[in-house]
Amino acid sequence: MTKDHGPTVKSDKVYEDLREAGASKEKAARIANAYAGGTIDHDGTHLENRSKDELYDEAKEIGIEGRSDMDKDELVKAIRKG
């Protein structure tokens, strides 16, 4: 059963899955909240249709490290990896 992680975590299930996968509390909360807010898009080619700046902004929002050194393809892969 999913535990309630308080009002700062918008998707407890996603948060727990990320924590179990080894994500820090902060990173798991950012990704879970982005997921709950509908700002993460893992479907097919949607990511490829975005500009590098849009991908960078999403990577920043979910806490992907090293994003400033990534090209567009690397940003897409990092976002999909979550």
C-alpha cells in the first residue's frame, strides 16, 4: 500500500518507486511532482519534437545533473531514463 508522503509530494506511488530505485528524496519528489503535474512526457516522438531549450528546462525541473553539457539527443535519453 502506498504511504502518504505529505502535501509536498504530489504522486506518492511514483515517489516510492523512484526511492526504491535509488533516487534521493529530493530528486524523487521533483520527478513525482513533475509526473503528477503532467510535465513529463515519455511517449514516443514527443520529446524529439521539442526544442533543446524545452528539453533543458524539463531536465532542470526533474533534477538531471550534467544537463548543460548535453546535446538534444542526450537530453531526450536522460529525460526518458528519469
